Amino acid sequence: MNTVDGKPLTKPWMIGVAFLVAGLTLGAIFGTLTNTRNLANTAASTSDTLAAKVRALEETVNDLRAAQERGRQRIKLDVASKSYQPVDTDVGTVIVTVEGVEPEDNGQRITLAIGNPLNADFVGFAMHFAFADGQHKDETSAIRLTRGAWTTVPVVLAPLAVEQLGSIYMSLSVDNVGLLRSK
């Protein structure tokens, strides 16, 4: 121990205060490190959650864009009232109505009338159906949708019970457009 004239330079209580100050300082440092670690973990977790939400939104937007590019505006087919419903495609709007429904095997034969009010023929098209608890069917047709005319188009959806006729959704996309050449 250091002494001056035989007396100690530090008193025992000073050593106690020094240890107390050192302990408080170390506690504050380690507490700050723990809080920093917790904040970093929380930020990483929040960042992961936000990244997942952004990915989900991007997928939704991409799906909507793809559907729009394919002209897939879905309508709910009304088999009871036979009302006319417009369906937007990538080249214009057509009109769809249900002319009739008949049972076939374990499904239903639905006879559609597709009206083309435009001044262009549609040569080949695809119909996309969603029905009966998540089932899907894509039906392509080489039938010409003649300008200014109704075209009868049958389609069989199976399995589809009569009770499920109220839950049929449809969209339509066009393959080719036929126009007259001017002379």
C-alpha cells in the first residue's frame, strides 16, 4: 500500500466508492449492450415481417397485372336470370349470358351465348372457369366470335352439382382478331 509519512494515501471507504462506481459503470455498459442486442433482434424481426408483407404484395400485384394482361376480368355467371354481363378482354368487351343448363354425367353442360358488339371478329378464344370449391377449367375454342353477332358456346363443368350453379366464375381471353382489309 502506498503511504506518505506512514499514512495510507487511500481510505478504505474510497476503495468501496471506486468499486461501486466501477460496478455501476459496467452494469450500464452491459445493460446498454443487452438493450442494443434486443433492439437489433426486434428490428431484424420487424424487417423480416415487412419483407414478407412486401413479397406478398408484390405477388398480388404481379398476379393482378398478369390477369389484366390476359384480359381476365372475372364475372359470376347468373344461370337463373340469364342477364347479360360484360366481360373485358385484352382487345375489347364482349357480352355473356347463360342460355341453358343441362346435367351431364357428374357435371353440368352450360350453354353460353357470347355476343361480340365490336367491329372485329375474334378468331379463337379461351374461357377460364372457377367453380365448386376451388376447381378450375380452361376451355379453348377455335369458334369465331363474329362481329355484331351472338355465338353459342357449350361447355361442360364437372364435377358440378346443381346446388353449386350459383358459384361459377368466368373470364375470357382472345387469341386473334380478324379485321376486314380496306380496298
